[in-house]
Amino acid sequence: MAATDASADALWRSADRARPAGDNPDVVNQEVPAGVGISAREAEVLAALGEHLTNAEIGVRLFISVRTVESHVSSLLRKFRVADRRALAVVAATMQPVPGTRPVRAASVVVLPSRLTPFVGRVAERAALTEALGRHRLVTAVGPGGVGKTRLALSVAGELTDRFADGVWYVDLVPVTDASMIAPAIAGVLGIGESHGHSVTDHVLGRLAERETLLVLDNCEHVLDGVAVLLERLLGGCPRLRVLATSRARLLVPFEWVFVVPGLSVEADDGGVGDAVELFVGRAAAGGSPPMSEDTKRIAAVCRGLDGMALAIELAAARFPSLGLDGLEAGLADRLRLLTGGSRIDDRHRSLRSTLDWSYALLAEPAQAVLRRVSVFAGPFAAAAAATVAGWLPVPAGAVPTILAGLAEQSLLVAIVVPGGTRYRVLETIRQYGVDRLEEAGESVEAFSHHLRWCLEESAALVSRAPVDAWRAAFDQVADELRGALAWAEGTVRYRPEAYRLAIGLAELSFTRGMPGESQRRYEQAAELAADDLAAADALRSAAGAAESRHVGTEALRLRRGAADAALRAGDRAGAAGDLARNAELINRGPGLMATAPAVGEVAALIAEGWALAGSDLAAQARLLTAEAFNGDIADPATVELIECALTLSRRIGDPLIENAALDQLTAVQLARGEVRAAAASALRRTELLVSMPVTAVAGLEFFDSFGMAADSAVAAGDLLAARRLAECLRDLPFHAEEGHLATVRLLVVTALAGDWDETITLAERFREGWERAGRPRAGNLSGGAYAVATVHGLRGDDHGRAAWLDIVGALTTPGRPVSEIHSGKFFDALLLLHRGQVEEATQVLDMPPEQLTYWYAEWRPWYAALWAEAAVMSGHEDVAARLQRARVAADGNPIAIAVVDRAAALHTGDRDGLSAAAAALHHAGCRYQWARTLVLIGGEQRIRGESVLARMGATPTVWPPQ
């Protein structure tokens, strides 16, 4: 430890001496002291922090996960002994690279697909398109398929990266099958997950609102209306956003600037070789047969015949090694004659269709069949998938892999090497050509039905697999296929049963993947496709559960009412009663999930309606009893009686979800009574009930509420180890994967209380990012975590950081329910004041006797009582003995709070052995801060030891004796 401290001290001395070396602020310019020992990856992360990138943006830049970024940030905070990432940004700005390494320069995030072949020519077009983007916020590059719109857009976007401080982002819309998935496609590229209570469009808008960004939307033609509507909103709300779109047709919006992409030039302005000829020669040479210089005029003629269409020229060049110029000229001439005079097709489309027809005609019949059949895939596919979808007569058994390789060699497919093997992608122009050929061959329904069956098999296989990283990657690979197959099947009456099954499967999978918003939509889609009202009711119940998991309570109420109506139509009165009871329960149980307050008497009316339908059904009765318990006064003995009845019925019928809900209200009653051990046991029982259950939409509310309440109850009982474990379970719920604020809020409290403050600060950044990405929603139940972060900053002497987090607390607070009612804020304020020796101020903050804290969220009562006693002793309160006794009663069941009360009593009597015993108890309980503070209070050598521990935590010296 001494060596580490010495190295850190050397670092600080070196940092204090550092001065900018040069005039370029983008160059990192202080030498890294050897004693720090940061890795190359940590240096990259540090440089990115200096550019004020978010963790998600750093992950995109460095091709690592957000979790890995968080780990590196935590390590850097520890090594540089700074409090937050702002301080790391300052460190990054005052550092030079190690001699012999390149300077790290600030750069915007660039997310563009890599080019497999070099970009040829188009100097004038690139300049004109660049100029257009400088003058207009939406530029649409328009032209027929194959003219080279995508390549031109990517080339220009790549050249403009330095002009957009917050990145250049590319979104391929080919896999998007309906307008509702455009915003999620953009969000996926931006690294934005779903967030509770807000649409994906809201989150994209929030991410781009203040950022200087170029968004490239490729292949918009099949979702033109959806793109136009979305861009109107994005450009209206994001003043520094510019969009470059490519499409076969313009978007037809008034704020659009259309850039018509011409064919490649055959001759240069100076009479030399044009871009089209250069492209042909380069591609032919890459194929192993470079043309002779004397062939230039004949190549120019071929390119002219193809009207400079980039894709057509590439296809022709791919045939050059096998056919030579004679074969190309003959074949192309035949195809052009076949299509001459077709007024319904413009010249460029005629040329491209000619080339594709010609290339298609040169294929053997099995290869033709495979090419047209794989056009049903929305994205890249493996050979095995293609064999299932396309491997029927006239394709010989086992021939598909060989055929795919041949099609890739002829530039009709693109081969992509990925960790799992080779996958193939159909260029959009060729895919649309293949769809036309499929229709002409009369194979459309059969090919799409094969694809649908394959999707159903893939969906079923994924549903049966446990979710791990490999599972998520597998889902991401097939998600667009599932969506596309669902869209086709939904519109085909014959396949509506299969569409229903696929909608259910996609809903389950998207929920597990952490996309409850899409899950809700797919369950609603399944309800519309269901063969009967019973199935529709079940789907709507799952949709309601997904809405609850998104914290959108009003949506859940609507969907569950729909489920009740469907159940009634099917004659399931008991099922409808259960749905009505769930709505009544949710209104009282989750007020923070509601956008509006319920109407007066709404809960009572729902319960009465439910009892009229329940009959003798025990499950419906148990649900209604639970709803009545949530509607009762928490201090009324009748409420406990209702809970006990609900528990008895739920256990009799073996329904863990109903039992879980009833235990939730029992835990609240026990906390309000101060029975913290009993509350912790009840909350833990809830998590045990869920151990063997899958995390489904129907059970989503019970999962996040059970682990959250269990963590809170463990905190109330002073069991920080259990609280951490439960908070980590909450963090790891799949539908919290992209919700940094929901995932980390309990861990913020636990780490702050335990004294793991470096971790608190690291987690705080994830909380802030998630909350801001979610649109900064009001959620008073999250304010305790933010208050904990503010207090850690205060204990470390960072009043600026504390003020910033108190602002977040204020923004989180639910209107009509101030933080003062929950009392976590009073506890944390008093903790800081006592640390600073401001005893009188702490006494004023702790103005309420602890026994008066009787709400369900009275988990803070033991902690509050402990500081109430300490403040009384330190301020010399006239009623110290009585206060100590009252505090001991209120702190009962929490060993940490009891130890602090014992410490206060020992201070009052001057009992040094009592202080030592309290220190030992706090050390054993894992409460590092209070343990170190107790050592300081003991004095002598123990004080020196305690001050050393506090210093390593980053705390300012605690003031003792108090001021």
C-alpha cells in the first residue's frame, strides 16, 4: 500500500506541475508518469473521456461493451485518485502521450460500414453533395437502384467526420419492414436501448437534441412515409442534426434538398478515361484478368451501354475473366434489344435490368433458383438457413453452399466472414430483382412460406435457450428475419395461425432481449391475430406485463381492461375478474408508474366489478383480496387480515405471482411497523418464489419489484452484503439491460452506505446516462440513489458535484411527494453535517422523532434513528438518555444502526471500550465509513488509523470534536 500511495503522490505532484504544451487543445499533452501504470486500453478510454464521450460512445469507438468501459473508468478513477469522470477529463486534457507513441486527438464517433473495395472517381459529385450538406439539413441522394447512391453517400460521410463533433452514424433501412421500426433501427446504431415510459423516438430525439451529428439513412424507398414523419420531428427538435438519405424516390417533404445521383462518367472532361472505365478496369483486375490498354475504347462502349450504372458495371467486370469483351458485348447487346422501347422503364432501369437479366441467364437453373429464393431474406444469412429456405427442386440436395459461393464470386451475393462463419448478403437492388423473378416463377408463396417455417423454428429454438451473450447475438442476427416473416404472414390469410405463433415468439424474445416496448407491440399484434378471444386475452395480459416492465402504468391499465373484455366475450368471467383486480391493485401499488392520477372511486369500482364476476374461482378471489389489501390503510388491522386471506388462497392454488403480490403489501406493513427483520424475511421470500420462474412479461412487475423491495428491506435490516446481492439481481434483469438508472439505483445506495465510494461514482455515471437517455423522467422512487451520490461527493469535499446531484434529486422528485416524506434525504444530509462537525445543523435536520416514521418506505427509520441519537449526544441535548433509548428501539433489527447508537451512548459516558466494541461491530457489518469514523472518535492511534482509512476512501477529514 505504501508503494501505491507513493506512486499516487508522485502522480499528483507531476500533474500539478503540468502545463499545456502547444496550441492545439485537441492533443493530449502531458507525459503519463511511469508510476501510474495505465494500460493501452485505459489510455484510449482516458482520451475518450477527455473528449467528453459517453460510455456508449466509447464502447462504439473501441469495439468493447459498456460494462467493459465502466470497468476501465472505475480503474482510472482509482489510479488517478479523482472523484468523477469530469476530473478524469481534466487529467486527459493535461497529459502528453508516452514518448514514442502517437498523440491522441479528439475525434467524433464514426459508425460507417467498411468498404470492401476502393471508391472510384465521382470527384464532382462528391464536392457537390458535400456543398449541399453544408447548406441544407436534409439532403436526399436520389437515383435508381445500382447507380451508386450508397457508395457515394458513404464516401462523402467519411470525408465529413471532422465537421461533426458528435459523430457520423450510418443506418441501413433495408432490414426495416415497417415504419414503426425505423426509430428502433436508428436507436440501435446510436447505442440507445429502450427506456421505461418513453417511446424510442423520444430517446433518439433526446440523444441528438444538443449534438452536432450527421445521420446517414440508407435505402429509404420502401418506408418513405415513415422516414419523412420521423425526420420532420428529429430535425425540428435537433437543431445541429443533419441527415443524408439515399432513396430511389424523394421523401416529398418541404425541407428536403434532392441531389440526383448520375451514372458514372465514361469519359473525363479532359478526354481521358472516365470513372466508369476506371471502375471496370479495377474490378476486372481484382478478378485476376486486367484488361489490355488497347481495350479501353471497347470497355468504354460497354460502360456507355450500361449508362454508367455502377452495379451493372461491376457485374459486367465480374464476368470479364470468363467471357472476355466479345462475350460481354454480345450478351449485353442481346439483352438491350430485348428491352428496347419499354416506355414503362426509364433508361437507367432498363440498363440495370438488362445486365441483371443477362447475368441471371448465364446461371445454371439451380443457381437461378437459389438467387431468386434467397431474396426473401431481409439481412445476412448462413448457408444452412439458405438450404432450408431455397433448397428444393430444381436445387439438388446439398448443393446450396456451393451455389452460394459461386454467386458470391460473380458479385451477385456479398460474402461476409463473421466469428460464427461465413454469411451472405443480397444487395438491395439484386434482392428486389430476385423478388420479381420469384413472382414470375410462381414461387413467391412457397419461398416465403419456407422462410416463415424457418423463422418459426429459429424463434422456438431461441425461446428454449437460456439468455447469455451468445443468445443475444443469435437473436440480433435473426430479429429482422422474424419481423419480415411476420409482416408477410400477417397479410396472408392462409398463414395467420403461423403469424400468431411468430408474433408470440417474437414478443417473448424481444422481452428477454431487453426490448419490452417491442414486446408489448408484438403481444398486441398477436392479440389481433389470435384465433379466439381466450388467446387474445392471454396475449393482452402479456402486453400489459411488458408495459408494467417499461413503467408505463396507464398502458398496462388499458391493455388489461382489453384482456378483461376479451375474456368476457369468451365466457371467462373469472379471468376477467382477475384482470380487473390486477388493475385495481396496480393503481395503488404503482402510483409512480401512472401518468395521471386515478379518478375518485375508480379502484373501488374495479373491485366491485371483479367480485361480481369472480364466482367461486379461487385465483380471482385471491387477486381481489390482494387488491383490497392494497386499497386499505396500511395501519388498519383489517389490511393484514386481507393479506393473510390472499396468501392462504394463493398458496392453496399454488400461484406464486399472487402470493408475491400479497407479500409485497405485507412487507410494506412490516416496514411501517418497524419490523425490519420480518420485512426482510418477507421480501426475501418473494425472491425465492421467483427462483424457478422464467423472466416473462407476465411476471415482469413481480421480478423488478421483488428484488427492489428485497434490497430496500435488506438495507433497512443493515445487511449490506445481502442488499448488494439483491441489488445486483435487480441490475441483471434482462429488461434493465439498457436502463442504467433503473439497473443501478439500489447499488448506489448500498455502495454509498458500505463505503465503496469509487464504485458509487462509477455507477453514478451509468445512472445519469440512463436517466438522461430516458428523457430525465420524474421518478421519486429513484431519488434515494441520487441523494446517496450527492452525499458521497459532499463527504469527499466536492460541493460542486454534490450540488449537481441534488439538482438531479429535485428533477426526479414526484410532484406532490417531496423527498422529505421518504426521509432518505434527511438521513444523508445529517450524515454529511455530522461528518463536518456541524452538529446543531444536523439536529435541526433530524427534527422528527424516529418512531413517527410509519410509512411503508420507513426502511430509513433505523438509519435515521442512529444519527438522531448521535446528534443528541454531540449537541449535549438535555434529554440524551431518553433519546438514546428511543433510538435503540427504532433501530432494533439493524446491527449497523444499533452499533451507531451504542457508539453514541459510549461517547456520552466516555466509554472507550464501548467505542471499540461499536467499531468491531461496524467492521463486521461491512460499513467501512462508520467503522473508520468510529476509529477517529476513539482517538489516539486509532484516530490516525481511522483518518488513513477515510483518506483512502477520498473523504475529507471528519471534524472531531464538533464545532
